Amino acid sequence: MNILYVTTQDAMGSRFNGYSLHKSLRRLGHNSHMAVMRSELNESEIHELGNKELKRINFYLSYVERFFSFYSFLPITAMNLFFAPYYKKADIVHLQLIHAEQFYSLFCLPLMSRSHRLIWTMHDAWMTTGHCIQSLECERWLSGCGQCPDKTLPLPIRRDTTALTWKLKKWIMHRSDVCLVVPSWWMYNRVKRSPILSHLKCHIIPPGVDTTLFRPLDREKCRVRFGIPPEANVLVFRSTSGSFVFKGTEYIERALALIDPNPANPIYLLTFDNIGGLESLRNRYRFIELGFVKDQNTLVEALCAADLFLMPSIAETFGMMAVECMACGIPVIVFEGTSLPDVVHSPHAGISVPYKDYAGIARAINQLLKDRAMYRTLVENGLSIVQKEYTLDLYVKRHIDLYERLSQ
């Protein structure tokens, strides 16, 4: 098969942007290429879209688009695809992260779908709304948006153009023959409720984790690397703020304020992403802040040094880090109302608590740190579920099966 992946970039976000699929398909003998806005990898099958002049025009068009509070309608860099030999030879064009940056116009969709089998993996809910990637508790996306309650959510806008954007998306998608791929039942149900997308075929393919990398390591050795004593209890989580407020850091902070630390078993907080913040906890806990971790081996060692992973997102389409933690033998605590309870098979491999119930997070932490039998059961179940549902081999096989069905 000749497969072309279209996405924002190759190296960054390789677990989501099609790069892992691309490499796996090439190892299996398929002719796979990638077309990206920005390439960091020097590989002959990865093609950076546009020349300097086209990118300069794209830059100004993107600025105009943002000024008028629209997104992914005016960019022209991806227009370069229509003249590329690797695009003309492709049997299937698989869109991935095409709105992570402004380079792909949604008006390309009807044109592409007339000449190619077109697949689009929906990594978030942006295509169901008038601007945001997660609508939280707002359900205006069901009836046309407009009167947006929060224009600051990603992707932020200056003025309320959500009703018009919603109508444009609906007009485009009802003129496009696109097969959708979503990572979870939560997102599948969202697609089937969406007036923009519900008429399209949709398949569930959860992301796959590389179990040769994400696997249980010796906990004591991992703790030595980060200066954590063996008797400590370690909680790991993403510390986020601003536009990533839906990741739930505020609920972690509130939950941890309710826990009475035990001097005999001090609690360490091992965090990713933001450094700083969480000031109310600084005198109660010991912090190890890793910031944004690019090295995958460091990420795995950090997870394996922990006892629990806290992921109380109030909106989540899948939650890859939850699966990576399960693969490392770390139980996960999540909120109900998102994809996460289903992803972690709560209560078998993780604990879910009522939506926004930070006291419930505190209770779950205390329970799992004390009930070692329950803890071991969650660990064993999580490792088993990863092998049955979330391996990289399964992820690749499910895509190949889909490609073959669409090619018949």
C-alpha cells in the first residue's frame, strides 16, 4: 500500500502524529510517506511542505485569520500537496494533527476526498465545535455554537465567530468523504452526536504504547536517580496552567491540601511540564520538578519511581499518559465524565472518582497507599490490559486492517 500521513511535524508528538505508524509500515514493507509543515528529521520519506515564499504568504494569511478570529481556513502551505508526486501516488491519505498549527485549510478536504481515500484521526473535539478543542460542560456545539461562554479556551479567539465557524465546518464536512478514526468510545459518542460529523463513518483505534520502552523498571534504582528515598510515597502528575486548565491541576492541589503527610513515609510530588506554582503545597510536600521531558527514557524512569499517577482531567479525548503509566505498573486516579474511566478500565486498573470531586481524589490516594493488596491488583490488571488492548503492534495492525478494507 501507498500511505501518506499529513501532520504538523515529525519529531514532536511522534506518538500521535503518525510517525510511529509511518516507521512501522515501512518496516513491514509498505510504501509510507509523511508530509509535514515542519520537519526536524532528515529522512527521505518525510517531506516538508512549501518553499520559503509559500511559507511567508502562509504566515501573513495566518495572521489575518487570527485577527478575524478564524482558524484553518486561509492557510495555503498544504496546497503544495496537490502537485507532489508522493501525494499523487498515495492510495490513502491519512490526516493527523492538521490544526496543531496553521498550515492546512479545511477547504482542502472536499478536494482531497474526491481523488483519494481520506482518513482523519480526531485527537480532540475541535472539529465538533466553533473554536475550542474541549468544550468542557458547554453543549452549544450540539446546536451551532454562538454566544461562546469562553473564548480563551484553546484555540482562543478575539471575537465570537463560533456560529459562523461551526456552519463552515458543517458545510465542508457534508461535502467531504472522510473516514474518521477516534481513540476512545467517549470520542466516538461525541462524533455520533455532532451535527458536523455524525454522517461520517467512524472507527475506534486507541493509541498504542511501546511496551519495550514503557515497562516496569526497578523502583529503587529509579528513585536513586531522582534522589527519592525508598520509604517515600511518590505521586506523579502533570502540572499545567493557562490554556491547559482542563488537565485538572487545581483539583490535584485541592486534594493534596486535604492529606496529612506522614513523617515516617514522606510524600514526594514528581511533576512534569510547568515548574513553579502549587505554592499552597510547598511546605507540606517535597517537590521534584522535571519540566517538559523530551527524553523518553527519563519519562519512563520518572513514572517507575512513582506509586500513583494523578490524572483528574475535566476533559480528555483519550489520555495517553494513563496508558503509559499502566504499562509501567503505576495505578491511575481519574475523574468520571471523560474518556479516562473507560481507558483505564476503572475500577479494574485505575480508580475513578466523581467529576471535580477533589476530596474523592484525596480518599483514593489514601486508600491506595494503605491497601497494598488492592494496589497490587490494580498494577497486575493494568499490565494485562495494556498487553491485550494498547500495544504498538495492535495499533499498527488495526490501522493496516482499516487501510485494507478501505482499499477494496
